[in-house]
Amino acid sequence: MKDRDVIDAFVVYLRKHGHPSLVIDRRPDEENQDSADIDAIAGPFAIEHTSIDTLPNQRRDSDWFLQAAGGLEKELPNKPSFRLNVTLEYGAVTRGQDWTAIRQTLKNWITDDSPSLDDGCHVLDDIDGVPFRLHVIKTTGRRSGVFFGRFEPNDDTLPDRIWEQFGRKAKKLAKYRSAGQLTVLLVESDDIALMNELKMLESIRKAYPAGLPAGVDQIWFADTSIPSEIEFIEFTSDIQQ
């Protein structure tokens, strides 16, 4: 979702939960031509939005994966009569590979070769034209289809990345706190597979074990993984414990 849309939805949420006349009064970042500024002023609230990938370069890597294999099952000329789960290692798709050619090779392999594959688990690293391993599970008798995915890598960088990113955002909020506004850092994630409320909260706690970043009065989590059902959860008291 666009930053502006998330902030608008957040103000509507606050209006329905204790602030009945609340509206966005100003958008300083759109008004300030000289330097970066916060996203919105709404009544007593000074609001800054941010989003953070669950994994480093997650959006970039997901785009690469989608170009090589995403939605490929919809392009097959014939739907297979069996179920095929194809999982790639997280960093398998990289810059410099011919993703268009890989995509066509995978479609040809599914159509021509996978029907002769035995049921069960397979690790395939010898498909000509595919420069990475495929972890394949074939099952006959279940709902048929082809499903591509990636393994989740081990990664412990999220708290460090939160500390760095929140620090930059807090500096923008600090001047509004000094002017008497209630400063809010609104943290968004649309990652339905790897992120959840508890994981985000624990990562923020690790990043800021002493409490909220300087200049920030409240931290809220915006779960936009289902855009039609955005959830807003306040973390403030849990972080201050």
C-alpha cells in the first residue's frame, strides 16, 4: 500500500477509537521543500510512517524470484494431474541470470519431464538451463497443481536494521515532540508469510531494550498483509515494560 493510504487509514482508526473529530490537518513532508519531514499532523498527533523488510533486501529479492518463477503455474498449457511443490533456496535467484530463459525452461520441465518423476521428495540440481537447485515434492492423489515457494533463510539482522531505521525517523519526530505534539511512529509490514505482531514487537524490544526511541511517544504496528482488513496494534506499553 502507499504510505499516504496507510496513514489515512490509521487516522480513521484513531477517529473511531477515542478521537471522534480527528482529521489530517497537514502533511509536512509534502509542504517542506527544504528537507525531509514527517508524514502527517492530525490534531495532537505528529505521525511518521515507516516500513521495514523482514529480511535484508526482501522486496528486491522477491521481485527477482517473481520474474524467474512467480505465477508460472498460471502459464502452463495444461494443468498437471498431480501436485508439485517446487521450493527454491532463498538466494537462488540472483542478478546476472537470464530470468526469462529460466522461466521458459521451468515451464518446459514441468510439462515434459515432471510427469515421469516418482512421487516423493527430490533435490534436482542438474536441469539444463536452471542455475540452481530445485527441492521438489510430487504427490499423486492430492489436489493437483504446481506451487512455487522459497525456503526462509536464517537471519538475525532485523533488530539492527530497526535500530538504524527508527533512529532516523525519531530525529524527524523529535522537533514536533519539543513543540508539544504527541509523536507517533507507525511501523508497517505487508509480509503475510514471515512477519507477525509478536515477531515485530520482540525485534523492536531487542533494538531498544531501554524503551522507546528518543523523540517518540508511541509506536504502532500496521499489518497491511490483507489490504482490505488492515490491523493497527499499539506497542507502546509493551516496549516500555
